[in-house]
Amino acid sequence: MRRTSEVIDFHVHSRYSGDSQASMREMCAAAVEAGLSAVVFTEHIDFADSPWSNRSFDYVRWMREMLQLREEFAGRLAIIAGAEVDFQPEYIGRIEVFLETHEFDYLLGAVHYGKGLILEDHEAYFPGRTAREAYAPYFENVLAAVESGFFNAVAHLDLCKRYGVNYYGAFRLDDYRDMLEPVLAAMVERGVAIEVNTSGLRQPPGEIYPAFETIALYAQLGGSRLVIGSDAHRTHQAAYAFDKVVPELRKIGYSPEDFFEGNINPKV
């Protein structure tokens, strides 16, 4: 068995997300193989009127399968019901209604849009904008997500650099501190956890989301809530690079125990 620290992967997807082909059972088996004690399924929940949106999430079928898997993996793996909710302020009403009528143990707030355009469509979003013009709308949406009060944690806080690095070069905290610090301060004030998302290590930035220096700033501002997630869409990505990232988090002052306590609100 490939062992990692006994921590939880707070961010994995299955085929219910639309951009993953992995079954929930396959992802659970991969989590056990990775030595994890628990896994949080955070399927994409989108509300935008956009072809990029996953608007066909079958909550009832997903929950039925999750309950079956909890029985199957009992004693080997805790399976937690989460959601990665794509936040755009203009759809806050739709989000609120959905969350009032569906129960989750853990809610991950994510931003993939700026000025109504998805960052992934980078050829439409970035050209013709300076770095600050491109990144400011993104962080404004992240701040609004934090202030909404919906979420336990913020996903891949500086995701904008995934595509932006190809246009503007490396993302450096000092260049965008005025955008990031208000977000981090709001997270601390509201008790929202920061997600250490390791998927950036396998993507163009070549570093985690957010960078270690941003996590250190969150800690300096009084932030004590932290989760770690692989953002796995394929089974081999479960617990991706946790063995490399966890020791670095220890240097900032976080321990594996911090990755769980207080960040889950069991409901289902």
C-alpha cells in the first residue's frame, strides 16, 4: 500500500461532476490505497447559464450511492458528502435555494468566473487585459463567496494563476496583496477554512493553490482552519502530492489534526 500521512482528502470528484469518469467506488478504493482515513466528495454544482456548467447533478442518486458505499467501506474509509459550489454573485438566489433544499456535510466555495466569463476559456478572458484587470474581478467574486456565509472553505484560492501564468508570468503575492489580503481577512473573521489544493502541482503554475506564502499570510492574520484536497478527477490523483505538501505545511505551523477538526458539519 502507498502510504501518506493519515489525513483526509477534502476535494475529490466522481462522474457525477461531469468532468470525471471515475466512479465513486473507484475513487474510494483509490483513497484506501493512498492510506487516507476519509475522503470528501465535492461534486461540481453550477448555476450559470453557460455550456461550461454542470447543471445535471443527480443529488438523490448520488446520495443513495454514497450511503451504500459508507456501508461497504465501513471501518476502512469515512465518506463525507460535500459539494464544490461555483459562486457567481448574480446567481446567489439560485445557490441559496439549492442549499436550503439539499443537505451536505461540507461546502466548498469555488470561483471559476470573472466578469461573467469562465477563466478556462482563457483565449476569451485574458487577452487585452492587464494582469490586475484580469485578476481583480476573480478576487472580487471570491470575497463575495466568503461573505455569503454559505461555505466551510474556499477552493483553490488563486486559481486565476492556472491560466494567467501563460499571459503574465508567475503569480507573486506581493503583486496582488491588496486583492488577496481582504479575502483572507474575511475568511479569518468568518471562520472559513483555506483549502490547500495540490492540483496546481500537476498544472501550469507548478505550485499549490494558493502558494505557501499566501497560506502563511492567512496564518499570520489569525487563520487556523485549513483543509487539503487533491481536486482528483481520476483515481490516480487521490491524495496527490500530500506526502510532499504536508511537511511544508508543518513548517508554517499546521499539523494534520488541523485538516479536519471543525471543518465538517455532519448532516447526512
